[in-house]
Amino acid sequence: MPVELEGATVRIAMWSGPRNISTAMMRAFGSRTDTEVVDEPFYAVYLSDTGLAHPLATQVIASQPTDWREVVRSLLAPRPAGKPILYQKHMTHHMLPQIGRDWVGQMRNAFLIRDPAAVLASYAQKRGAATLADIGIVQQHELFEREAQRLGHAPPVIDGRDVLANPAGVLQRLCTALDIEYTNAMLSWPPGRRSTDGVWAPAWYNAVEQSTGFGPPPRTATLCLPEELQRIAEQAQPYYAALALHRLPS
């Protein structure tokens, strides 16, 4: 879909799977005075096309366009004056095969990863079950490879655990990789919900609504996953490992 970008806006697409620190990252960028944030713009497309029974699915579908082309047009449209950066929080599992990818090359793309076993343990607590497609790791790897081929080098990759261990250091490196200035404003935010949060926030954002910054990394422990989730974690691990090779140092 060839669309002319409005030149003054820096469009950042952060590609993450679920149950990472993606909403906290959105808070960090939303704390910048120069940045507008967009929360999971393809969620309604995903739910409408799959018919999956997610929490608040009816409200999500009613709140956003269900045609992916309309979503893309909105992401490429001119933005409000005074906000030269547009930060987009994207869930990679929302990127169904029928959704075009050409527009992705018009963004500054970054990738937020987390060990699949930890993702699955957290995801199952919210929804009770999971599939490989639910955690988006295959789609994330596909988007990464596509972008690396376009650029001729790896786009920036950050691991959620590294961000929690050293927020200032990793965010500084991320901003450098994205060619934007870093600011300490990204390290803290007031608690509560935002007008920019998706209507699904009551089902998913309880922890981040209580937060005022990045918390400590979770304690390292051996996860005892049920057999089915362990099988999925093993399928996902090669994709995670391939992405982790390129993660920015903490």
C-alpha cells in the first residue's frame, strides 16, 4: 500500500508478544512531551477476523476499525502539531497473514522480546490456555527478518528482563538505535489509566495502572509448565533465541 508519509513525524513501531512489559514501554514513551502513543491498533482486526473469545472482545471490536487497510491509513496520517513522535504498541500475534506488511518499512521498527516459557506461564494465568500462535513469536521473527533484510542490518531488539534490570541504560541505547533523543522522563509516570489505553485495559492493565515506573526484574526461577505449555515453549525457543542474538546490551 504506497502511502506518502507526512515528513515531520517519526513513526516508531514496537513489536512485542503478549505478557511482556509492552504496556510499561508505552507508558515510558507516553511520558515524553514530544510523543503520541497508539495502543494495539490491529486488535479489533484480529478479533473480528478470528472470532476468538478474548476478554471484552465486543467492546474492542466496536472501538477500532476492523479493516486493516483503514488501520494502516490512520498510522500513516498526519499527526497533531507538537507531537513529532508517534509510538505504536503492536502485538505481533495480531498480524494475521491477510494483513499487508509493506507499510511496516515506513516505520522505525523495534522488537521487544521475552523468554517464551515466562510468556506462557503468565499468559495461561490470564486465559487458562495458549497456543504457539497466541504468543506471536513466529510472527515477531518473520517481521524482524523482513525488516533486517530491508535495512541490511538487524533492527533494535530489547529484552523485557534487560529493561527491568537497567531501564535507563537500555532505553538510552534504544533511543540511539531509533535516532531519537533519550530523556529521563521515560523512567517514571503517574499511576492510573490513560485516555490512550485500549478499552481492553480493565482486563489486562491492572499491574501497570498501579505502577509509577519500571519494577525490578522477576526473580529467576525454574518454571514448571504443564506438558502442553512446555511443548509450545520448546517450539518457540528457536525463534526467541534467534531474536535474542541481536538484543541491545543492558
